[in-house]
Amino acid sequence: MSNIERDPVSTSRTPGPEAAGPAVHRVEILTPRDVPLGGPRSMSVRRTLPQRARSFVGAWCFVDHYGPDDVARRGGMDLPPHPHTGLQTVTWLFDGEVEHRDSLGSHAYVRPGELNLMTGGRGICHSEVSTARTTVLHGVQLWVALPDEHRDAERDFQRYVPSPIRKGGAEIRVFLGSLLEAVSPVRTFTPLLGAELILEAGASLILGVDAAFEHGLLVDEGDIELNGTALSPAQLGFLGQGVGSLTLRNTSPARARAVLLGGPPFEEEIVMWWNFIARSGEEIVQARKDWEEGSRFGEVQGYDGARLPAPELPTTPLKPRGRAR
């Protein structure tokens, strides 16, 4: 997914509630904003990260949540070739099918329950198009910021199909990191947790988690209590470090579904603008120039159409921001 807003703005790391002092073990509720994506066929997403209240959950720096969309009515997804630097993209679908092509030469079909992770590093570009077989499009697109020592990593593409784990009235698919007895083999550059959780009506679930991690629970459908705090669909519940277990309860009359994210706090200063993550405004300017001039990012073969032009840079300087203290 491309961070293509109709009126793109710079999103640097901004101070959040953690600036007030040591983390307390309360659930912070983050609500999304609706963002219409650009391109020849526009689609709307619910963007939970980044936002003014909080920019990161661990190294997770971008959370888009979309659907369920009737493709016949809404038009589906058609994102032309667009660039990325300094990050990994994580695609996880609940419904539908998306054709992925990138400048590494990868050609894959993203399907529900299958992780697709792409490493941008110094530079990669890709296209994403919902297939003719797709009637409903529904999923999440996530970004992970690469640490400084790995932000120029080589292009890479990984695919993984996690086996479901049953625990009580819950079904769990761990696509990154480890949870319960599941360990994902997918390579990341910082410790991460990513899992889909499905809870039957009225089901409760207790998960032991790494207390050194921050955690975020994005609710897709149903109503879920996280450590006693009620969350509705599209909300993300955030818990800071020091929490060693998560208690989830589905208070809905039907099944509920959520995505659990986690990781140790990301301490580095970054600049995030459009599809680029860098350490200075000058690096962002250079990345945009390279994309417009057709260098550095390679080419996507097989996409029927032109690549996406970069938006104009903001008039105010792009400055790095660090984690609020």
C-alpha cells in the first residue's frame, strides 16, 4: 500500500502521551482517520498510525485498515508502481486477492492468511492490484521502520503461511515473531510480533507476552475488551512496556477479529514522508528526486500503466523527530 493521501503532509515522529513520564499499565485507545488514496482508482482506508497522539508501536510505524469493500461498487485496488525506502511493508488480507509485482522481480498473489513482507531498504518499487477473482477486498497494510544500521538493506520479498493455533475459543495465526508455541521464520531487523486473532462469541483469551515490548491491538470486527478496556471496530488499543500478559474478551454476539502488533520501543529519530523513511529532510528530497528521475528504485515489469509520480514536497522543512521522553 502506498501512503498516497490526496493532500500529503510530512509525518515526523511527534511526542505522545509517553512524554508525561513512565508508562502506566492502562490501555490507550487510538481511533483512525479516513484517508482517500490517490491513483487512477481511488480507495479509502482507515489510518490508525501515524497520528498526533502516537506514531509507533515498537517499530510498527504505519497501520492502514480497509474494507470490507464491495469491489463491484467501490472499484477495488489499483496502485501503480510506487517507491519505498527505509522500511518493510507487511500485507495481510482477510478477504480478496491482490497481485504484487516489484522491482526485485517478485510476482505474487496475496491471499487471506498469507503474509507477504517486502524490504525496501535503500530503494524498491512495487504495484498492487486486486484481481478479477476478488469480490470483497478487506485487510491491513503495515509498515515497519528499519533501524539505522539496516536502513539501506538489500531488496527482499518473503512469503509465509502460518498454521492456525487453537486456544480455547480462539484461533491465532502468528505471522511475525513468536507467540504461544508458534515462531515465524520471517526475517526482520528488529524484534517484532504480528498475529491475527479470531475469537468466538463470548470467548476469552489470556496471552503471555514479552514485557519489554509495546503492544497494539487493532480490532477488525466485533467488540473486544483488552485488559478490561472496551475496543470497537477500527480502534487500536495500545499498551506500553511492563505488561506481561494480555487478556482479551469478545463481548460481541458473533465472532470478533483483531491484529496484534508488538515490539520494543523504537528509539531512533526518523523522518517519514510519502513512501519514504529517512533520517533527514535532505534524504527525503534526494529519494524523491531519484524516483522522479527513474534511478535507484528499479522498474516493475508487467504492470499495465504508468508509474505513480511523487507529490510535491511541503513548503516547510522536513525535520527528524525522536521518541518522546
